Amino acid sequence: MAVTLHETPSANRIHIGFYGKRNSGKSSLLNAFAGQEVSIVSQEAGTTTDPVNKPMEIHGLGACVLMDTAGFDDVGELGESRIGKTKKAAERTDIALILCGDGSLDEEEVWYRRFRESHTPVIFVISKADVRENIEGLSVLIKERFGEEAVVVSAKDGGGLEQLKERMLRALPEDYAQRSITGDLAKAGDTVLLVMPQDIQAPKGRLILPQVQTIRELLDKKCLVMSVTTDGLDDALAALSKAPKLIITDSQVFRTVYEKKPQESILTSFSALFAAQKGDIEYYRQSAEAIGALTENSRVLVAECCTHAPLAEDIGRVKLPRMLRQKYGEGMDIEIVSGTDFPEDLSGYDLIIQCGACMFNRKYVFARIGRAKRQGIPMTNYGVAIAYLTGILDQISYVK
């Protein structure tokens, strides 16, 4: 997907999810936060079907995405589907607000435990304070059952919203701060050469998101940045008075760039950088060793984040499958999923290869990694897999 950075990408925003039973006040509270009608509010239960996302800035927290979700007590066949989407939203939630509306807290406890298992901070909210009775009694029940103090709010008159914002600020994990893309690989004054093939995945006139974000960070670091396409690599190296400290390239041209780079230059890829920023790079590197054990009878899952129509020479859909089949057998079963269509049961796969995940937040990527680890399935990513297949895995530098 090619985008420009007119605003903070969703993947780099704090994801705040609103959860609760139907008609618990989730949509009204989100609208009050946003200061506009983002979600439909109705007395009819089940109005919110698919999760609704609203990017906004919250003072103290910064760039956020507010996520309204379907009630977790939804019913019927459609209700089950809606709850399934709510579960997917939970996987990318950095802070969960659980809205409570009555004294029956069994379902709230199920979701509370779900969030605690994924180390997601939870804030209990008693909504509709302007019309609700027995607020004190419900507060006591929540405290006794979960050991948490509930925040009392009214979307109608704004009561309690500032207190809720303060609780959200305190709930944000200490390690949430946006991780550097290039880490310790580049510092102020370093010359960095970006070798960026502008293939079919980069529409004319635009750069893909990993390239845009990396260039911006390098400029903010006060690095000296030069960008070329692969066919301009020789001329770029000849034009420089000394070898670049760091060369960043696309995984698909790893071998070409590696063979031409100066010995003293560090080499990495956009995919490898984002693997470290969004995922568990050491786990990815260890899992890459499983590639060597693949056979023609193996089953591999390729997981893309972007949803787009198949493209000729697409890395995940065409190039990686071709490399694997050429090396291990044409009969290899390679399944491709995109977006959030990631299987719950991974037991039938011998390996998972995840893309760079520039469109997903770190929380969601680690939800996938956790699922793979729990089921004992090795999981790596595009850049690491290609480096292994081209025999230069040990020559690639990674952010620690």
C-alpha cells in the first residue's frame, strides 16, 4: 500500500477500545470523546455492528485511535460474527475501556481476563451517570470483583471525561513509547544510502509507507540521506567520498546490493527494520532456521497486513512462494491471507511468514506472535525469510 504521511499512521497510534454489553453507552462515550458523531447512537440494542475507528489527538496521550465495538453479549448468527470482530479489535487494543451497566459482571469478567492475559491495561467505566441509579453499589461490586476503581462518566454532560483521560494516561504501559525504526544503526552525521526499487507495489508518484517513515526518521536524526533505485547503486557509491555507514534496501534485492556494497557498510532492509520495531526479531531469526527443514509436503502460511488486489511479482503472493517452491518442491502448499484474516488454529502449518506489518500496531503483531508461540509454530517475516533463502541471513544487521 502506498501512502503519504499527512498525519500519524494508524499503526503508530495508541489504540483505545470501548467494550461492553449492548446499550452500555460505548458509542455515546466515544462520540463525547471525539466531540462529534462518529458512531450511531440508538436505544435499539446492537446498533454497532463492525468496529468503528476514529483517529484523533488526546492531550497527554497524543495520537490515538478510538475503537467502538459491538456488544459482547450480542446474539444470533450475526451476533457471533460481530463478537468475532470485537475479538479481533481486542488484539490491537493498547488500552481497554470496559463499560458496565448492571450488576451482572460475568461477561465483563471474561473480557477482563482476556485483556489481562495479553497484558492490556483495563479501565472499568460506569457510563450514563446522568440517568443511572445505584452508581455507588455498582462501583463497590466492580471494586470487590476486580480490585479496580471504576470511573463514573456521563457522555451527555461530559462529567468524568477528564478523570477518564487521566486514568488512560496512567494506564499506558511504560514501554509504549514509539520504538525507533533504525535504532542504533544510524546516528547524526552518518551517511545512509537507501536502495529502493520502485516496482509495481509502489504506484507512480508515491513511496510505500516503510520508505516514507524511514526517510523521515533519518532526517529527524540529522543523517545524510541518499535515495536511489537499484540500477543507480553503482553511480551512488561512486559519487560518495566515503562508504555509507548504513545501506537500507528492499528484501527482494538483498543479494544484488550485498554483492556491491562496500565491506565497511552495514546492510539491512526495510522489512528487517520493521520486524524489530513491530515484532520479535530474535524469534523471527530463530524461526527462519525452520525454512531449511521444509519439504515439498510442507504447509506454509504467508500473512500480509495490507489488503490489495494481487499484483504481478508481489513479494508475498508471488516472489516468496516461487523461491520456496524452487528450493523445496513445486508441490509445497502455500496459503496466503491478508488483513486481519489470521487463523486461530495454526497447528496445520510448518511455518508462518509475516510481512513487515507497517500497517499494524505493535500490539496486534505480538498477538499473532503469541498465538504462534503458544501453538509451537515457527514464525518469521519477509525480510528475514528472504535473507535466509539467499544465504545472507548472518550478513544482515538488525535493531536490538
